[in-house]
Amino acid sequence: MSIGAVEEYLEYLGAVRGVSKRTIEAYGKDLSRFINYCGNHGFCPESAGPYEVQSFIADLSAEGIASVSVNRALSAIRGYYRWLIRFGRRTGNPCGNLRNLKTPRTLPAFLREEEMAGFAELPDTAGILWPVRDKALILVMYSAGLRISELVSLSLKSLEADLGGARVIGKGDKERYVFFSGEAKESLEEYLLERKSRVKAAGPDGAAPTDKVFVNRRGGAISVPGVRWIITKYAERSGLGKNIHPHSLRHSFATHLVNSGCDVRVVQELLGHASISTTQRYTHVEIERLKKVYAKAHPHSGAQ
């Protein structure tokens, strides 16, 4: 497994398979680590068998690396050997019978509906940052269930003329249509008026103005770290005592839909999930809530 072959494989993932840059970077680190492991233990990656790969995975686990990260490394190695086989560079996949580690099922962090409503009102009362932009950002992200990467990539031309929704590009460059609530639409209209004054006709270097919907105070496209910082600032002001982050808004969107009786397959489409199993975790949130209601209300539940 030479460095050149790995780079060729990573290029293949991006150009042919449409894998996201973030995943490709992660796979690159995992494969580089595997190559180093092979070199340190005196065997050639190209001829590695199940025992060698399993030993590498066991070492990762022994180091205390999370099972999710270990499984990602195994996925990277498995895919690489599959690619080698497909293009006649190897026979037999040493990962063929290796199973992923079990990962603990955790309920996603989310805000209850009343908490979400209060959080969306914070920009109006906190008096920090850029209130008009921040309220629009929070409501658009929540009402459409957007990933943070989808939010920062949202462009003016992707918006519907009436601002009732937009087309976004999700994971794997898959396009989907999302909807904005009436409140999000009103906030977006107000923000876009202020945005015009922030975005100059050209930057100091003569560059064209950004077409991204959400911008920073200087009029440039807002970044992923910038959105995280904004949400963190309002989380600190919320007094909710919860670990609120940008993905919490997406989790809240999905949870509220499921709790309202929305079909899980519709939620899957709105979130842009490739697998229904990813969406089904939100049904567990509702189940946990029902368990608590049952334990409190049923005379024979055993609750004190």
C-alpha cells in the first residue's frame, strides 16, 4: 500500500464516488496510520491478511479510540482493498469477514419545542453580535433541518423567489428541497435588507461579492467555525444548561416532526438521509418520552 496508491484511491472517491472532502481527509489519515502500523510491524500493506488488519483495529481500540472512529478506519481500509481488487491490483479482501465494533446508541441532543422557541428569540433580547442575521440564521437552520455545511453553502440563487424554501446540496452532492417556516421567512426577508449594506460591490482586492446568504460583519461568506461561535454565544445566554451546538437545531427539527406524528420516511427526505436507519433514531427520542409519561401516569408502573 504505497502512498501514491492511497492518494490515487482518495482522488477516485472524490471524482467518481462523490465522497465529501471531509470524509476523504478522514480516510486519508486512517490509511496513513495503517501504513505506518504495517511498517512498524514489519509487513507489507499490499499483502496484509485478516490477522494484520484485525491487529491494527485491536490496537486502535486498546488506545481508547472511540468505536465510531475505529469503524471509520476499518471502512477506509475495507474500501481501499475493494478498490485494489476492482482494478486488478490484488485478489481477496482481508477485511471481508471483519465486522464493525458495536457502538453505543445515544439519543441526539435537542431542545424541546418551548426551549427552541425561546432560543430563537434570544437575538431580539440578548443585544449581541448581529441580531437580525442571527435570528434568521437560527430559524432557517432549525425550520429546514440544515446541516451546518448546508447552511454556510446556501446561496442567494438557491432561494425560492418568495423565500419559502431553497434547494441545498447535502452529503454526496445530493440535492434536495427544504422549506422555511413563516417565521423564518419573515426573519430572512428582514436580514436580506441589512445584508445589502454589508456586502460591498467588490472587496479590497477587487474580488466579486459573495453570493452566500449568510455573511459576517465584513460582508464575507460566513464560515463553519463562525456559525459554531454564534450558536455558542447564544447558548451561553440561554441559561438552558444544555450543550447546544449547530447540530442541536437539526436534531430538534427532526425530533419535533417525529413527535408530531410525521412519517419517518418524510423526515428522512427532509433531512437528506441516505438510510432510513439514520432517521429512525429520532423515533427513540419519542419512545423515551413516552416511557417517562407512562412511568409517571400508570398506577402499576412502579414509579414512586
